[in-house]
Amino acid sequence: MTGTYKSFRQSLLRGEVTCRSEVESYLGSVKSRGDLNAFLQIYDESLEAADRVDARVKEGKGGKLAGMVLGVKDVIAVKGKRLTCGSRILGDFVSVYDATVIDRLLKEDAVIIGKTNMDEFAMGSSTEYSAYGPVKNPSDTSRVPGGSSGGSAAAVAAGLCHVALGTDTGGSIRQPASFCGVIGLKPTYGRVSRYGLVAFASSFDVIGPFANSIYDAALVLEVIAGHDPLDSTSANVPVPSYTQLLERDPDSLKVGVAKETVSSGLSAEVRQAVERQLDILRSAGVEIKEVSVPHLEYSIPTYYVLATAEASSNLERYDGARYGHRSKDADELEDLYVHSRTEGFGPEVKRRIMLGTFVLSAGYYEAYYRKAQRVRRIIKEDFDKAFNTVDVIITPTAPTTAFKIGEKTSDPVQMYLSDIFTVSANLAGIPGISVPVGRDAGSMPIGVQLLGRQFEEETILNLGNFIEHSIGNMRETK
Ligand code: GLN
């Protein structure tokens, strides 16, 4: 089992190890697993940062995350560092400030070792759309790690860092967590500040952790969650001490199974893995009920109308004039825009900009964008109703285990369908977590998704913790 921060921390506080030795060892692993292409940049000065944390730990002043070795998806700003978003258009762009999440993690003495690879602007489900080459799944390097936070998921799964940050707009934390066999937590929309996160679809985007244990994910959430005056959409809701709420007995929880999730695209092995979990929960005294989310089947088209609309507007700023790639081949302003964007963006981003511009255009706004907004509201109401009778809804995280590199790149709709179980949580703004529950016959990880009420991350973490322990040593590194 790959190291967790919790176990490292115990050794650190006993004086058996140092942050420097931990960071050194992780940097060594990053180098030896260069084939995964999980990291885009490595920060050599993380060793000095580790020394500073060691000094503070010695004085008894180490923070809550002292020596946590952290990877950060390259869509989150770290001051003085490149912020590429997996895109050529921002290839040389350097961030002038820290994102709020980075600020909070550093204040608690986490050590950032580098930036992880991702689908360009977080658009994708396989990390094949990175301008810097695809990431490989550590369990089988001929397969994708999922996406768009594939670099972060692969890094945590392969033991290249304790924890990594990802972002989830339609499933980009949960689906790669499931494909790589790690924990992936998408908090409630607004639970974590987006200040310093490059926007894809602003009404969906949220930052969250990948970890090798529920405890580590809960600990990181505790630090990054909470209101931020720099993000007007961050919620002013008190942050509970998630780590202290993990061990409660889940037998008072009511768990729902949405009957609509038994779709034709669901693999038999994934379905069986979810059913096994339900049996385990039943025998632990958890009440399992069937619930209905009747409009679930509309979640993919609704998401892909709204997310592309928001993306087309957010990505207008990359025009070659102010920052980012500027085409050398432009005599006039119009050419500057067209050539810089043509050269700077990859094919999936261009597809999204075109789709989004289309659904927002005068003749189609009512038919697509407005309609999708109304369906979004209906899906949210479906969940509200279901959560009147249950505390948690369980679904598979993804319909299949990790697919082969190249398998879906020529068919965007097939790629979009791998988000079938995750996007509805983003439409409704509710929290979700993917927990590894086993492997298929080909030894690829399978994850289940737990969805909760808004701002009730503690409930899904609690149930996730129970599942993690009932599975025991759920994940061996290969
Ligand atoms: N796979 C989804 C998409 O391509 C979700 C991406 C994300 O959550 N960032 O839009």
C-alpha cells in the first residue's frame, strides 16, 4: 500500500523521519516513473521548503500538514511558477500570485513538489488532450488514467506524492480516482475557493484532493475549505473538523441506490462491485433504499450545453494580446486573434468553444442554453427529493474501468459518456467521492461514488471511511 500522509506524520512527530528525506524519496519516485508523464514541472526548491518545515517541526511549531508532499494540477496558480493548464496557449505563462488553496496548504506546511499533467483546460476524460502528451495509468500503462485530472490521480496511485489537488467540473476528480484506484473527493460547489483556479465552467468548477486514504482527503479538505472574500461564490458555511467525524458508526445512515443508474453501458464487473458493497453495508446495519433521479439521463446533454457555453465565454480572454501565446504570423488585430487561438488551442478545446458559442448564439440561446438551465434545475430538484429520504446515494463512479489509450479519442461522444455518473453532481452542486472497492479481471481498479447533500461532505467521508476499512488494504501498488 502506498504511503499515506497520516502514517508519515506519525513517524515525523516521533522523529524517525524528516520532511527532507520524504521529499527526496518522492522526487526519486517521480523521476523513476517519468514514463507515466504525470508531472509537467518539478520544483527542486521543494527540498529547501522541506528543510524549513523540518526546522519548524523541531521547534514544535509544525502545521497540520507538516511535510505533506503535494502535487498540484496545473490549472491552479502557484506564485512564480508556470501555469500551463495543459495548453500551448499558456505554455510560458507564469503566475503572479498563489491560489487561495495553495496559500492555505502552505500555511499548514505542506510541500509542493510540482505541477501535474491534465487535459487542456480540464476538458476531457482521459488526459489524452494535454498539449504535453498523455498520462498513463500506473496499473497498466497502455490504459488512460481518466481525466481531466489524470496526472494528479496517477501521481497519487503510483506513490509520487502523498496527496494531489485536482479540479472537478463534470467528474474530473472522481472518474480518474476510480480509474487509478485512489480516493477522489469533489466538494460541494462553493465549499472551496476558486480564487487562482483558471476557469473552465465557473458555475461547476471545484477544487478537491486525491489521496490514498479517506483520512488524508478529509484532512486536506479541512484546510482548503471555507469562505474566501476573494471568491464571491465561495460559501460562508462553517467548516466541520472532517477528520474527527470519520469514525462514526454508519448504521444510522440511509443509503439510496438510484434505479436509473443501471444503464446499458455499465460493465457487469463494475455493477457486481457496487452490489458487493451494498451487501457489506446491509450486513453492517445500513438501510439501503431504492431512490429515483428520473432526469438523470439528461445530465450529459445538459452538462455539455452549459459547460461549453461557460467555457466559450471564459476562454475569450486568450486572444494573444494580453498574455499567453501570440502568433508571429499576424499583421492585423483580427489575424492576431485568429492565428494565436488557432495555434494555441488543441482540437477538443476548439470543439468546446464552437459548441458553446453556438448554444449561446442569438437564434439558439432559448432552444439550447435556456432549456439546459431549466433541466439543470429539474435535476437539482430530483436530488433534493431523493435526499429527503436518504443521506447518501451510491452509484458506480464510471460505467467501465480504464480504457485503452486511443480508444475514444476519435469519438468525442463516447468520451463524454464516461461522465454519465459524475456530471449530475456538478449540475446539482452536491459533493461526491470515489472510493476504490476492488479490481476487475484485468486487475484494473473499480470505484464507487458516494453522493451527499450540499455541504455534508462529512457524511460521505464517514461512509467512505467505513467502506475503506471494510475493504482493508484496498490498494496494492503494482
Ligand atoms: N470530462 C468532463 C469534460 O470533459 C469533465 C471535465 C472536468 O470535470 N474538468 O468536460
